[in-house]
Amino acid sequence: MEAVVTETSDREDLAEKASDFLLGVLERMGISADIDIKDDTDKTVLEIQTADTELVIGRRGVVIDALQHLVNKAVYKERRDEKTKPLVVDAGGFRDKQVSRLREIAQKMGEKALQTKQIVELQPMTPHDRRIVHMAIAEIPGLSSRSEGEGEDRHILVVPEPAAPGATAE
């Protein structure tokens, strides 16, 4: 029973440390903000409450992604070998909107691949965004997806499955 209490308080300490670090970074950026901590079973979300939401998110989410990377590096630097929950930095519901937008792109490009029976190449995206698209494509019958390219140019190909031999088109 005591191990559970320690684990919970350890997670709360990490979330507080992350929140303090993030507030410090935002302060240095000249952004006044508060942070709400939401602890889920699979992640801890640091929700930034600020009037400068656009500044915190940045163009195409680059600033918020950088903040999230910094927070995770700073908080988990001594815990590299431990299995830890990711710290997710969000502002203005950006993460949920991003997932919806990526799922829409996957749906549209999946339909295009199925209609044209051609491979559809998507724009380069982050590993996290590619994962969301791959999962959405996997839910569409008759399609598969794969990543190609290196580094910043890594992108997804949406691939229609070939028709089964002997199948007739209706």
C-alpha cells in the first residue's frame, strides 16, 4: 500500500517540477500564464492558461512542441532508464484540435487513395503526428500506410491495397 502512495506523490512532485520549469520558461518569453495539471493514467497534461495562446502554440504548433520537449528533457533527465508517463504541454485545446485535424486529413487522403487507386503522399510531419495518421489510416479498410524519408522530410504514403485476384469490379 505504501508503494502506491509514494508513486502517486512522486508523480505529483514531477508534475509540480514540470509546472515550475514551464512557468519559468514562459516568464523568460515574456508570457504571463497559469498552469493546470491534469494527471491521466497514460499521461500528465500541463494546460497553459494565458491570454497569449497563439504565442505559446506558435505556427503549426512548433513553439508548444518545443516547450513540451524542453519540459520532458528537464524533468526526466535523471530518470532515463525508468518507464515514465509523458508530460504533455497544451494550450487552448490545441492538442485535441490537432488530433481531429490529422484524423480528417487521414480520412480525406484515404478516400483519395481508394478512389484513384494511387499512392497518396502526405506532407512531412512530426513523429507524433505521423503516429496519429498511421492509426487513423489503419482503421480504413483497403488501405495501409508507411513512412518514408529522413528527419524533417519524413512523410507518410497512403497505400491502397491491390484488388484480390479474380475479383470483379462492380
